[in-house]
Amino acid sequence: MNRYPLWKYILIAVALLFGVLYTLPNFYGESPAVQISSAKATVKVDASLITQVDQVLQTGGFKPQAVFFDGSGTHGTVRARFADTDTQFKAKAVLERELNRDPADPTYLVAFNLLPNTPAWLQSLKASPMYLGLDLRGGVHFLMQIDTRAVMNKRLQGLQSGIRSTLIDKKIRYSGLSRSGNSIELKFREAETRAQAKSLLASQLPELVLEESGEGAELRLVASMRPDALKQTVEEAVQQNITTLSKRVNELGVAEPVIQRQGADRIVVQLPGVQDVSRAKDIIGRTATLEVRLVDETVTRGTEESAAIPFGSELFKVGKNAPVVLYKDPVITGDYISNASASFDQNQQPAVSIDLNGDGGRRMREATRSRVGKGMAIVLFEKNKGEVLTVATIRDELGARFQITGMGSAEAASDLALLLRAGSLAAPMEIIEERTIGPQLGADNIGKGFNSTMYGFAAVAAFMIVYYMLFGVFSVIALSVNLLLLIAILSMLQATLTLPGIAAIAFTLGMAIDANVLINERIREELRNGNTPQAAIATGFDRAWATILDSNVTTMIAGLALLIFGSGAIRGFAVVHCLGILTSIFSSVVVSRGLANLWYGRKKKLTSVSIGQVWKPTP
């Protein structure tokens, strides 16, 4: 009656083995380390650097626990592990001095790091500790605001250019094209021509609302964006910025970053464990958008600041070869860039080589084919301000590959290549909030969270053992298995543990013990009804199962709602909560019954069970 088949015991044993193996890495802790990476695109870090790093450390009197090469990221790094933070700090200073002959132009970047102490045999099983969130490990938090006006301005500029091209292609004459606020105004002399233009634009640009106005020789056609198109434009800009920021964070090598939307026009970026906050802020906060523009040759060189700027052009005063007057409509933007890398020009000066996609190469060829001998400028926009990187004379028709020269330093070329390679932002952003959480605060949070969970577990265990005796011991063992499996699954999934996650673990323990209380009380009820101990155990587990399932399903629905509709810390809580429900069902039903069957199932003449006081009704 109360005997498990062998396969069920094997299942429990496998689950326990899985739990132990994948929970163990979380108890080995982390060691202070330094990470050496390349500061120049022309210098590649490989395993050969290990010998040089080891020699520098030995000469300086440092004995690292290990020095190894890690080629798993986008760029290879060499890492050295130390026994304490004091040695780590001193070793970093020595490595920076010895590896970089010119401090003003470093060849290698040496940064602080933390490395898990997980043994190699566990790493071979892909067993790793959980990532720790910002509130537990420390790091930096950015709240960034998108400039929606710039989004609309860029979109309207594109529509203005599109309207002009469409009418010219169909040879529809207009007497004027200008922009007024968020609308584009076209002027016509004939009503028939205006009607043709309206019909054509309505078919080619469905996102526009077209209204006729004026009379006589001053006929107007006013084009403005539909409200749903305006909303869609902002939505797409936010999503593109999130994607671009994700690529930039990947370039920084941050593990488990958080990049998510907040409200209509804000993005939250959290970088746990980041040591070099200033560099992260520089890369994340820069809103670089590249544009290639043609020089307006109608303005005489040297008179740019005093001359009248023609319509459709603008004056740039910042950057190399500035001041210069450029056409507003760009030949290409950063959207057409497929790759960018730091390199050297023919004079062995730092440069950035840019590869364009097929459409970008075509646009570049069309724009430069008829302008050989004239000027072309490359402009970098940051925070809505344009800086001229270079103004060059077009010597020949350009294609899908060209160079930005005159970068000044290899580091500047490398940083610009990173930004362009990650993609352009759809709109400028500004950091409106920045918070830095120190690792010591994170350590305090971990200690308090661990203590609260352990004290709660101990209190529950004491109550269960005192009140339900041996069945209380079964419940506590099942509860321990539940906690073991939950941590193992989170570690295997490489989930990010935060303070809300620790709260969810404590909450899961309460849910799990509730199922055991139901089982134990049901067994007591069967004993009060006069059933034999073996029958009471079997019936108690069987009849409690329906109640346990109902309560956990309803709780799971609430958890899934938090997971789907929540964000940030709420989603972190929901993930641990939902996984905890699954492990609690397994531990409270399968494991606890397996223990009861193992202890009592083989006793044929069972007269009593140790489940505490059974209050029988008085006759």
C-alpha cells in the first residue's frame, strides 16, 4: 500500500544529486582578480600574454593563485586571481605600469574583477553560481530619457525629403516646400497639380494626413502625420535604442545586465558588478549618430560665419575643418553601417574603417558619382550637437567601404568604432538619474537576506518537528530538498538573484510547508476516523493532493500575472516564485511520501505513527 516502485526512488536520488551539484558553486565564493584586456583594436589579447603577465607579477613579488586566458567574450582577456584585495590593488598598479610603456596611450586596460572559486570539475558540468543583481553585488544604475522631439524632427525631415523625391520623380511641379512645426507645407499654382500631388502622396505615404488650403495662386497642401503613426514612430525609436544599448553593453562585457523600458520615453540600464563606472557611463551615455553630408559649395570657403546660409543647409562650427556649411539631408546615416573597426590610414594614422550595407553602398555611389572634386563631411551627433570629424574632397566614386581619418588617437578610433558597430540610436538620450551601489552594501544585503531565510527556515523546522514529530522531520527534509532544488535550478539557468528574489525564496518556503501541513493534518484526520496507520498514510497523501494542486495552481496564476505584466524587481520575484511552486509540489508530495513509505511502508504490523497528538472525538 505504501511502497514506492524502484524508479521513483531513483528519480528522487537523481533530483538530489542534481540539486547538490548545481547548488555547490554558490558556496565557494569569489576571489579578487584583475582583468587585462586590449586598449587598442590593433592589439589582440591571446594566451601568449599569460607569460608576460606572470613575469611582471613574479618580478613585483606577487604570487597569484592562477593566471589564465579567457576567450569566451567578444574580446579575449587574461585574468589573474589573488588571495586578498590588498594584493589585488597592488598588482593592478604594477601591471598598469609595466604593461603600458606610454601611460598616455595605454596598450592594455587593467581592471578589477571578481572570479568564482568553483572547482574545475564542477565547471566541466556547466555548474556555476547564480549571478547577483545590482542590490546584492553593487554596480551602477542609469535612468535615461529619450528626446522625443528629436525623434519627430528626424522623422519629419525624412518625410520632407521623401515628398520632394516623390514629386520630382513623377514630374509634379510645386512652387514651394517648407516645414511649419510638425507639418509640411507644399505650395502650388494650379488646383489640378495640387490634386495630382495629393493623390500621389496619399498612395505613396499613407501615414500622412493631407489637407488643402489657400486659394487663387497661393494653393497649399499641408501634410501632417497621423496620431497612430506618431505613436508608432516613438515606439520604434525606444525599441531601437534598447537594442542598441544592449549591443553596447555586450561590448563592455557586463554579465547579466538589465536594460528595460520604463514609461513612455525612459530606459533603465543596470550594470551589476561594474568596476569602471566612468567608462561605462561614457560608452552608455554617448548618443553617437553618424551622418555623411555633402558640403554646400554655393557658400565661399572662409565666409561661412558671415554669409547667408541657404535654405536646406546648416552651419557647423565645431570639429575638424569647421566652420563648414553642409546640406541638411544626409547621404547616409548610422543605420546603413554594417561594420566599423579601428584601423590606420595610408599615413599610419589612427582611422575608422566603415562597411556599409547594400542600400548604403548604393546611396553613397549615387551621391558621389556626380560630385567628384567636391567636398563631403562626416558628422558625429552627440546629445543633439553635431561635430565635424573630417571634411574630405571626393577623389573618386565611393562605394560600400570608406575610412574616417584624422581621429587623433587609437583610443578615440577604437571608441568611435565601438559606438558605430553597436548601431546608431534612433534618438538622443540623456542620463537623468545615476546611482552607484557599493559592493559593501551588497554584501550586507546578502548577509541579511541569507539570515532572514535561514532563521525563518529554522523556526519553521522547529515548529514542524515539535508539532508533528517524525512526520515533521519528513516535512523538514522535504523542505530542505525544495530549497536545494530551487537554488540549483536558478544556478543552472544562470538567473540573476536580487533582494526580491531572496524574498521569493522565503515566501516559497512558506508555501511548501503549507502543503506538508495539509498532508499531516489529513493523515491525522484519517487516524481520528479510525483508519489503520497504513491506510491513514495512503489516504492522507492521496486526498491532500487535490487541495495542494488547487492552491498551487491558483498561486501560480498570480505568479504568471506578475511575470507577464510586471517589470524589474517584480519580474525577478515572479521568476523565483513560479519555479519555487514547481519544486515545492515535487518535494512536498513526492519526496515526503517517499520518506514516509521508506520508513513505514515495509512494516506489515504497523500499530501507530509518530505524527504528534491525534485528538479523537469523545464519545
